[in-house]
Amino acid sequence: MDWLSTVQGILAATARMATPLLFASMGGLFSARSGHISMFLEGFMLIGAFLGFVGSATVGSAYVGALLALVGGVLISLVFAFFAITAKANQTLIGIGINIFALGITSYLVTVFYGFGNRPYNIDVFTNIRIPLLADIPIIGSLFNLNLFTYVAFLLVPIVWYVLYKTPAGLTIRAVGEHPKAVDTLGGNVIKIRYICIMIAGALAALGGAALSIGQMGQFMENITSGKGYIALAALIFGRFTPKGALIGVLIFGFADAVQMRLQTAGSVLPYQFLTMLPYVITIVALVLFARKSRASAPAALGKPYSRQS
Amino acid sequence: MVSTNLRKGIFARIKGSNTRSYTRLIGTLIAVLLALLLGGIVISIAGANPIEAYGVLLRGAFGSTYALSETLLRATPVLLAAIGLSISFRSNLTSIGAEGQIIIGGITSCLAGLLLPTFIPAIVRIVLIMFFGFLGGALYGIIPGFLKAKWNISETIVTIMSNYVAINVLSYLLNGPMKEVDSFYPQSAQLDDALWLPVFIKNTRLHIGLFIALAFVVIYYFFMFRLPIGFKIRAVGYNASAAEYAGVKVSASIVLAMALSGGMAGLAGTMEVFGVHHRLYNDFAAGFGFDAIAVALLGRLHPVGIVVASIFFAALQVGSGAMQRAVQVPTTIVYIIQGLLIMFVCMDKLLSNTIQQLSLKYREKKRGA
């Protein structure tokens, strides 16, 4: 049955394509819910993808790569946090600045480290882990033969949901994004909480980037993320800044990407450029369709730096 | 609600006029210095001497008539696009769309150049071509503008997405309908040489587009700071609800700002096609839109500032090529400096506050002594 293997293939590809986006959008939930315009996800992912590759290529272990990506993500996120929280600068512009910087530094260092066209290609990557029994289920069995990144990404959704909605810490995070003054009045440290949220976003988005370089491709190239961070942010916006909504958004993109790739390899009648632009067009269309709902759901203090005087 | 917004607006206005322009200038200079300093550290990672590298860069950008002409040539489209972006930035619209609008303007103007019948005098065709280039970019800017005005959809995300769409549209056209017959490369046919923008310094590529761009700088100044419509656009950026209360049609103003902004980017694409390449191909203006963002911000959205900043950035771009050849520092260093600059320039609140506090302390000390 040919269509059966097609369905299986697309299901698994959807999960694979959704993985980096899911990491970034779960991280973005923390930064956005605590009141930050999260343009920086793209740059954090890029840094993570690069460091994951470097770690794996240098030490020979993909796990070291992932760890390095995580540390790098936290460090670069501190740069954003300093500019946005301490210096109270425009968050959109700082985010764009971070992204251009990340594009520059990763393309620059990859050339400095490995020269032109001399990049290690046989690096250690996260290989598929087959879960016994579950992987034998017809059709959806393909979803249980994926790499560790994908499993962790999907496990993150309920975990993030639990943290944000069922713990005191989550309540404080959401309050910081809605009404920071109230948190401050009750003795909470708004600045500290916001720094921590940005650091979580940095760690998770960078892991998302590593999921690209040492999870999917086994390679790093300039601008490997090509807008995935922005797509993750778009998923957050039309997912109304909830874990479940973001998951649905990310799955739509993952599906579009999976179908697009399948059509490209199958040799479709459409020129490939139309398939490549599909995820970007879908992002705009999805934003239009879900716009009215998301306006009311955005955190009230989004993009506003906190200071006690105002 | 309205009254608090009005009060806020008035308050911000008074505060704004009190911020001395020299602290802003100092803030900008500090930002440039910091970015170049950190850039120097990154250069030394590549094993080069930063001072030597910057020296090569300077000579590569200004060292000869040809180098200077190349720098001005590179500055021309970025200057135009940055002036355009400033209109949307002044309206508090964070548009990242210049990159895509330049491409679309390049496509529409090139199509006009290829399709307009030759019995029309060349000068008329050139004017029409510029019009179509402007129109293409403007229409591409109206889409995010409309979505923002109507449904409050983030113009930042829509413009970023439409950049990717534009790149793919260009690639499709050059591999399909617009591809030069019998050509191996994905490129359009060469344009009629009667339509090329004339070069005004012999043995260089510097064309009269530079003067067109400078004319637009003057137009920008009068439009934004002397005409009521420019005032309205700035008022919306300043405080949208107060402007609405005062009778400004905010939605219309947003769409207009995005249209003008896109139109200028489209014209920048036209310049590049008709002034430099004389045909359309992939990457004919790659990265110009992002340069324009940094230039607009570094120039503080001020006409003179933007002219200076565009030359500064063009020098970095042109000089980095010489730097890569001489001391093996990858040209991607430019993006690093660009990103750092955007961040440091945006830090001016902290910088000018610190400067003001320092000068206050200094004066108090003086009084005490």
C-alpha cells in the first residue's frame, strides 16, 4: 500500500519539522508571558544550531553539542535581557539587532574555524530511538521512531502548561506580564523574574536550533534557521500565548513543511519556489485568520519595560 | 483614558524637547565606538590585527577615486531605502520589509523596462520605469500596513515573512517567465541601454541615482517636518490614541506611511537594476534592506544623520571586501558590527541618562568646591 507509507512518512516528518519550532515557541511562552516581544527567538536558535554543531564536531558527542547550545543560549539571552530590561530599550529593535548579530557571528566563526568549504560532515547526531511495541502500531507507529529532541519537545508542552498554570511560579510569571506593578507591590522581584524568563527562553530556543543542526541535518550552514524563529513567534501569537495553542500552530507549520518537502521530492507540477514559500505564506494567512482573537490574549505589559516611577 | 493619554503625550513632548541633542550625538558616537571595539575583538579571533584590518577597510572604502565611487554607489540604494524606512519608524511601525520591497520594486521596474514599447522616448520610459518601481514597492508595503491598520497584526512579522516570499518570487521569475532566452544563468534579458542611468564619473560605476536619492532626502525633510501630513504621520507614531482623539485618521496614516516607505525601497531596487546591473538576477540587492534598518536607526531617523550613516555602512561593506582579501577576515564581520550597532544605538536612554547624571554630578561638585 503506497499511500499508507506516504501517510506514515508525512506524520513522522511533521513531528520532525515541528521539533525546532516547538522548542522555540515553548521558550517564547516564558519570555512573552513575562512581557517581552520575542523577536530574538530567531537569533537564539541560530546560536544554538551553531554551538550544537561545534560541540558535536569538536568533542565527538552530540550530547556535548546540545549542552553547549544550551549554555550559549542562556548567555546570548542575558545580552537581550540587559538591553531590554536594564537599559529599557525598544524590544523589537533589540531583538532584530540580536538576530543580525547572531547571523553575523555564526557565519563568521564557522568560516574562521573551518575555512571555506572544509566543514566537518560526519559529526555525531541524535539518532532515532525506536520505542518498542509503540513503534509497531500501524500508521502512527512512525511517530515512535524519532530522535530524542522530538520526544523532549512534545513532552515540554504539558510540562510548560503545568509550570505556567498550576504552580505559584507560573502565576507570578504571568502576573509579571500582565501587571508588573502588582507583583512589585506584593514583594515580588519583577526584574529578577523577567531575567529568569528570558534565560529559559534562551535555553529552549537554542536547543531548538541544535535540534536543527545536530538533530535533523547533521550540518551547519549560514542562516540555517531561515526564519524559523519568527514562525515560532507567529505560532505563539495565533496560539493566543497558550501552550496548547502554540502546539497546534507549530503542528500546522510542521505539516505544511512536511507536505512541501514530500511534493518537492516527488517532483510536483508547481515550481519549487512556490513550495518553499508556503510556510511563510501560511504564517501570514494564519495571523490574519486568528488576529482578532489574539489581540485580547496578548499580555497587557507586552513590550513595556518596568520601572517603579511610572 | 483619553485624558491620561493626552497628558502622557504632552509630557513626553516636553521631556523630548528637553533631551539635549548633543547627548544624543554623544550617545550615537559611543555606540559606534563600542561596536567597532567589539568588532575589533572579533577580528582578532580570526588572527588578524584589528588596527591593521580597520586600516585596510578604510583604504578599501576611501583610498582612491574608484574606491570612493564604489562606496557612494553602495550607499545610494541603502540611503533611499533607509529614508523610506524612517517614515514608517517615525510612525512607530517596525517594518523589516525593505529587503522584500527592494526586490519587488526591482521586478516591476525591470518588467516595465522590458515591456514598454520602444517608440516611446527613452526619457519618458525612464520616468515610467521609476513610477512602476515605486508602485511595486508601495503595493508590497501596503499589505502589512493594511493588516496592521485593520486587524493590528504585527507588521514586523508580516514584513519578515513577505521578505522570504519576495526572494522566492524573484527566484521563480528568473528561472521561469522572465529568464533570458538561451541563457544558462537564472537572469533576465539585458535592458535597453538607452534606459541605463548615466554614469557621471568616468571609469567608475557611479550613476545619477545618487542625486535622485539625495533629492529624496530633501523631500523627506519637507514632507515629514514641514507639511501637515508629515506631522500627522509623526503624531500617530508619537501617541496613536491622542492623534485619533485630535482627529487624525490613524488607519489611513499607517497605510500611507507603509506605502511611502515601501515605494522608496522599490525605487532603491529600480536604481540597482537600471544603474548598476542593467538586468535582474538573484541577490541583485541582497542585504540592502537590512543595511537600511541599521542606517535609519544610526542616523536617528534624521535626514542628515541618515546620509552620514549610509556612507558609513557602505564603507563597511565595500571596505570589508578589501579586508577579506588582505587579512583574511570574513566579510560577515559587517553583520556582527551591524547587529551590535542597532543594539547600542537603542541603548540611548540609558546612555543619555548616564551622561546627564554625570554632568549633574560634575556641576554639583563644582558648586560645592
